[in-house]
Amino acid sequence: MSDPQPPASPANDVSRDQAEDAVRVLLRWAGEDPAREGLLDTPKRVAKAYRDWFSGYQLDPDEYLARTFKEVCGYDEMIVLRDIEFESHCEHHMAPIIGKAHVGYLPNGKVVGISKLARVVDAYAKRFQVQEKMTAQIANCIERALQPLGVGVVIEGAHECMTTRGVHKRGVSMITSKMLGSFREDARTRAEFLQFIDVGPGR
């Protein structure tokens, strides 16, 4: 059930200068002149942007959920955090994926700070991704760390690799879900979760 963690920095054997040179090659491939005034600082800007866009490789999502709380007066109902905005990139075309994640779990004696759930989403989103894989990674991480009675994750994403190239279809969103434990086994629990996040028939 566990996901193998990537190296702390997958680019640790690539220098900043090498990364910037790669951007210059792509500019030339596109038909541009990297020495043109308007593009002189572009390689530096792109390298800096990559450090931000793909900072998830340097994060361990499990650490965000390491600190839990048990003093919740016996609260044992569903906890849902919806509309967590994220920005990711498709690993097939390196194009943006923009969307929202909805996360829920049924606690089993302990809960976690809600901001930590959003951080888990970001940690996986800030990597090259396939939406199906990202959905499963988030759900598996919550299950590993909290050992709840159930976990539900639904992601809605707009893929720029589909809207800006290829079939050029705008206004299309992809929805993926991963249900574990009671969210998968109990139709009522699953329906309650989908009702909370307003996803499902009749939306």
C-alpha cells in the first residue's frame, strides 16, 4: 500500500547552469534566439520556476501527518476538506494541471490538523503527475499515517495538455476518485462524502 518515495532532490546531479543551458536549447528548438534581449534572463527565470513548481520532490508528505490529536471528545464522524486548489504538471507533456482536491476520512481515535491535509495535496501535486496516480497517492498517504476507518479522495482537474494542444478541447475537467476502507465498502458512507463535496449524480 505504501508509495516509494523519490530521492530528496531528483536534480541533485544537475547544476543550475546545466538547467539554464537546457532552456536555451529549447528556445532554439522553438525557433527563438536565446541571446535576444527579451530572452536573456528567461533560462534563469525558468530554472527558478521549476524549483517552485516541483518542490514536492523535496517533501515527505507522511511527515505532515505525523502529529495527530486524540483529545476530540470522542468525535467519530466524517471529516471533509473540500475545494483544495492545486497546480500540478502532466508528466507526459509537462503541461499544467489546474484543479481542486476533496479529501475526507473517518477517524479512528485520532485526527490531524486540517492544514496538513492541504499540504499533503500540495506535496504530491508539485511533482510531474498523472491525475489517477496523484489521487491514489494522497489517499494512501492518509491511510498510512492516520489508520482511519476510511478515506475518500476526489480530484477534479483541467489538463492544459488537452486544451492547448492535441484535440484542443476547452471546458473539460477530469474527475478521479480513490475510496479506501468504509468509503469503499459502505455505500452510505461513500454517498455522504460525495454529498459533502457536491460531486455525483445531479450535480
